[in-house]
Amino acid sequence: MYRENYYHSLQAELVEMVADHLTPVALRYGYTDTPLESSVKWRPQVLLLGNYSSGKSTLINELLQAYIQDTGQAPTDDSFTVITHDESESETLPIRVTDERDGKVLLNDQEYPFESLKKHGDRFASHFRMKRVNSPFLKNLAIIDTPGMHDSHAERDRGYDYLEVVGSFVQMADLILILFDPHKAGTVRELRRSIRETLPTRTHEDRVRFVLNRIDECASLTDLLRVYGSLCWNLSQMTGRKDIPMVYLSHSPHAAPASSTESEDKKAYLPYLANQREELKNAILKAPLHHLDHLATFIETHGGRLSHLLEALISYRRKFRMFRLKNTLIGFIVSLVCGGGMSLAMLTTEMPAQIGEYMGAAGLEGLVHQALGVGGVIALLVFILWMVLIQGLFAKPFRRKLLRDIDTLTPLENQSRKDTWESIRELAYKYLEKTGGRFPVGQTKREHNRLLEVCEKGSREVREALSELSNIKADEIEEADASPADGETLRTK
Ligand SMILES: Nc1nc2c(ncn2[C@@H]2O[C@H](COP(=O)(O)OP(=O)(O)OP(=O)(O)O)[C@@H](O)[C@H]2O)c(=O)[nH]1
Ligand SMILES: [Mg+2]
């Protein structure tokens, strides 16, 4: 209970951190259209991806201990189904689907984090749904079943951009299981593209688990090793990693057809591998911890990007201020030269004639004053003219040049700076173009300082709280049944 309370309190504070410090900045500078916290405020999500008939739905039914998702050898399901807990229904009743909601409702309900998926259109909405189930397994997490991936499908067949949709779910998910089966161990085109193009850009490796499912269908241990080797080779091609990722070997004892004694003998290896299904279940049950980790990374990533964006905007204004300062100085010198030139011209043309008329010292002094006065007025006029016309005339090409060389606004000394800049470069350009570079820079500086503070101090303390949480053992659960007071979990807010 203590652990659970600690978890919920930490999650609430992280979401609050996003809502209070990141979202207002993100909305103001066009970084997002919807509040950032809307995609992370919900419960932990486990996403199941894989080729068709790899056993995704069978695994879900096994976890929930009820037939919730349809299964079958042919491609069975072409929907994204969110399966979540129904707290209102007693868990003592038989496990079943207690409530179903269609995509249109889900995409418009603020309670859920799917608002940002509206961009995928109506065809996607009609392939999106939610099932609420009274299974205790779902108490702290939601599972998302997805349409199996194919070789034959082109994007237009589905009516929506499948890879984009998968990308959006991948971004939201706290744990992603990718299932393969021995018949198509990493050879399905859509799955290859998802792993190659979608996963690396939208998530972190530690949130992805690879599963070779249906291993009971390998004819022998040799066959299994051959399939495993070929899957690892395909994975290394898709992920670009040299090391072999951990692959769970799993099968569903309930789904396997009754086999003949001869093939049973060949599969004598199976009992040694059966426990990996258990490990898989345990990994899924740890999704809440991944969720907190995901939230912390979410804050670091988006906070880092936003502060980089603000830094570039402030640098733009600094460069422009330097330009104006230089230009003002030049204008000042030019007006001094003009005024001085005028005074000199007056003195040199008037003085010889006046001296010829034997002017007195007072007359000479008056002439000098007059020349200086006229020179001063001329200097002032030239300066005003310079500031109003010439400054404006030079400012436009300077602003255009700054936008053209937008990469010079920020130092890109390492790969991580290059990556964050790449993700907000376009945004910085659009914002500067839209505002013409005129925005309240004082406010931007304050926001930038606050973001740095939240991201650096906040993320350090979040990590500390996370490691504290993972150290709380199950047997301590009962010891302290008290929730930490609000604001105690994290010191920074
Ligand atoms: N032998 C064996 N059969 C399995 C196993 N897991 C699932 N199956 C069978 O494989 C078929 C496909 O399983 P599903 O769970 O429907 O697969 P899916 O990945 O959900 O397929 P789509 O919804 O079409 O993407 C079903 O007939 C299952 O009974 C397994 O571990 N071993
Ligand atoms: Mg299915």
C-alpha cells in the first residue's frame, strides 16, 4: 500500500510539474496544440505490436484470464483496442468486458490521453476502441492490442497512415512488446518498417521488449535455434545495433494443439523455456515503474527541447540588439560628421567675409555659436533620419539573414544538442517569422531560467525518488500504510 501510495503521489507530482512548467511554455511558443500532460497523465500503458497471428490477443487473454480479444489463425483484428480496468465492477464476478467505447468517444474524452490521435482522421477513429474489463491484472495498467502487421498491406489499404498511428502509440506507451512467431521471424515488411523507422525516433530502447512467441511450433530444438538466429540477425538489421537484444522465448500452453507423441518427444526442450512467459508477465506488471521513468524522461526531453527553443529565441534578440547598438553608433558618428561638416562649412564661408568687415570678438563668438547651433540641428536631424529610415532599412535584411543562418543562433557542440535543435529548429523559424522577432524577451528569459531549474534540479530529484521507490520492497508494503504528504515526494516544484 505504501509503495502504491508513493507511486501515485510521485506520478501526480510529475504530471503537475509538466502542467505547471512545461505546458504553458509549450502552448505559447507553438510547441504543442494540446496540453503536454494529457498524453502522460493516464495510467501506465503496455503496447503489443507484432505480425498477424503472432499471438498478441492470445497473450492478452491469458494475462486477463478470460476470452476478451478474438483470436484466430487468419488475420483477425484490424483495430487498436485499449483494454483497461473497470473499477466499478466487482472482481469477484466472472471476468468479462463490462463496457465498450468507440474511437470517436475516446478521442474526445478528456479523461483519456488520446486527444492528440485525432490527427489520424476518421478512418483511424473507426478502427479504435476501448474495452473495460474487471480483471485484477489491469488494476495498475492498460494494455493496447494492435492490428497485426502484414506484408501485403500498403498504407492506402488501411485508409490511414498505419506507421504514423503506431508511432503515436509508441510515443505514449510505457512498455512495448514486439511479438514474432517462428513462421515469420522478423520478415514482415510493416513490422520491419515500424522497428526501423518508428521505434528509434519515438521511444527509448529500455522500453522495448522483443518476444519470439509460439515456440512450441518449432519442429525441434535445432529448428528453434535456427529461427532464433534468423530473428536476431533480422533485429540487428532493423535496429542497427551490433549487440543481440534480449529476446523472450514464449508460447501459450493453452493455444498449442494436442500433438502426437512423436512430435512431443522432439519438443522435450519446451519445459526448460516455459518460464519466460512468466518473466514476460512480470515485466508487464512492472509497467507502472516504467511509467514513472517514462514521465521523468518525458520531462527531461520536452524540458530540454523547450529550453533550447527559448535559448535560440533569446540569442536572436541578443544578436539583433547588438546589430541595433552598432547601427546606432554608426548613425551617431554619421550625424556628428554631418553636423560638424555643416558647422565647419558655415564658419569657413561666413568668417572671411565677416572678418573683412572688421567684426569684433563678440561678433566672431556669435558666428561660432550660430554655426554650432546649425550643425547641432543638422546632426540631430540626420540622427533621427538614420534611426527612423536607415535603421529600418538595414534591419529587414539583417532579420532575414538571421533566419537564413538560423543554426548560428545556438551552439551545437555535441550530438545531443544537435538532436534537440533538429527537433525544434523548424518551430524556432516559424515563431520568429510569425512574430517578426518582436516578442517580450524579458518574459522569455524568465521562462528559460525556470525551465532550466525545473529540468536540472527536478529531473535529478525525480531520479532519486525513482530509485527510492524501486528500493521499497514488497514486504515493506504493509509496514507503512501512510501516504507521503503532498509535496513531500519531490522537493522541487
Ligand atoms: N501453437 C501455438 N499457437 C498459438 C500460440 N499463441 C497463439 N496461438 C494461436 O495462433 C493463432 C493466432 O493468435 P492470435 O492471438 O489471434 O494472434 P494475433 O497476433 O492477435 O493476430 P492478429 O489479431 O491477426 O494480429 C490463434 O489460433 C492462437 O490460438 C502459441 O503460443 N502456440
Ligand atoms: Mg489479435
